[in-house]
Amino acid sequence: MKRITLIGAGRLATQLGRALFDAGFIINQVFSRTEESARVLAERLNAEALTNLDGLRNDADAYIISVKDSALCQLIPQVCEGRGDKLFLHTAGSMSIDCFKGFDNRYGVFYPMQTFSKTRDVSFEDIPIFIEGSSEEVQENIRTLAAKITKRVIPLDSENRKYLHLAAVWACNFSNYCYSVAADILSEHGLPFDVMLPLIDETTKKIHAMNPKEAQTGPAVRWDQNVIDKQMLLMKSHPNWQAIYEVLSNNIHANDKKE
């Protein structure tokens, strides 16, 4: 397997494409409905930019579909039709392998669990890639592909991958939203966000050595009502923040009492 076509040019596709290209794969084409996105990524990967799937060539060994979930099942028929000998993969954490059902193609899932940005390159070496194949042979093909860019290839079926993705949303997306709220609070009072970085870094480091429950600190753990009430008042102009603060505080305290 040497030639790959990317369907999608978003954050994940950008970083995955770069990793595959750096590992020696030839990226044939990059498709995006947005001309600029297709062009920018294609230029980086020495590939052909494509904005219409009518121009999709048949000379790739694998077609990796990395688009938003709502577009995935719409694009699969256009990509798979007439290419029965190729390998087709999607990269969605919460979408089943069954998206490909109805086609005779070799297909599967190739889900790198990481947060990606177009402008921040990451090393795939330690990123776990969760795979699933339409057959044992196909799954072995996918494993071989993934092993070219990471040391951590983990077979996982669609049912359990849904819960993995849910856990990732809690651990990454919701945490990042909390950073955003913290940044807004600081900005409103003329304070720089970088004063938070040592605290964020230590919080992250601790859970490499401790269970997250054991690492939990703050007024909600000890239920310091005085501090909680004062902080709720500080957010009176942001009722949404108050609501999140209250729910999280109650759950942190309840979780701490569980044995």
C-alpha cells in the first residue's frame, strides 16, 4: 500500500496527511468542497487538489474519508462506487463501520484519538490509532498502515469506540471550554491567560501518576460554601457560567464522597 487519496482537508485530514506523507506515502489527491482548503493541503503534500468528486481517480490504494459526521454517509457512495478493489477508511470516532455497508469494498475505521489543529503540527508516534476492519484480512491491512505512523495501534469495535469518543469529549473538549471561560474571566479584568499555564500543566502532569479522582482539589471537594457562594456572585453577569459552575461543583462533591 503506497498511494493514498484524502477525502477532506480539515484539521484531522491535514495532520494525518502530513504524517502519512512524512512516512513515505504518496498522496494522490486531496478533496475538499472548499477550493482554498483543498489547494493549501494538496500543495503541502505534493498532491492534486480536487473540489468535485467526479474527478476522483482510481489509482489510489486507500481512500481515507475524514469529514464531519453529517457528511460522511453522503460521501461514501460517491467515493466507493466502482472501486471494489480499494481500501476505504473513515476517521470518525462516533460513526459506525456500518456506514460502508451495502458496498462490496474493503473498508474500515482509522480513528486517531487526539485533538488536531491545522496550524499546529503533532507527532503521531504516541497517538493511539483505533482500528476496525470489515474482515480479519482488512483489519491487518489497516494495522500495517497505522503502524507506519504510530507505535500504538488498538483494535476496537464500533460499539465501544462510541464510548471512547464520549470520554475524549469530556477529557478534551469540555476541559478546553473551561480554559476558554478562564481566559474570558482573566481578560475581563486585564489579566493574561499565561498565568494559568503552570497550574494547567501541573494538573495534567498529576493524572499521569494519580487517578483523576485522587487528584481533584478545590472548594467543591471540601465544600467550602463561603468560597462557592462568593464565586457564584462574581459570575452574576454570566448565568451560563453560574449554571455550569453549580452543576460541576455539585458533581465534584458527590464524586468525592463516593467510596
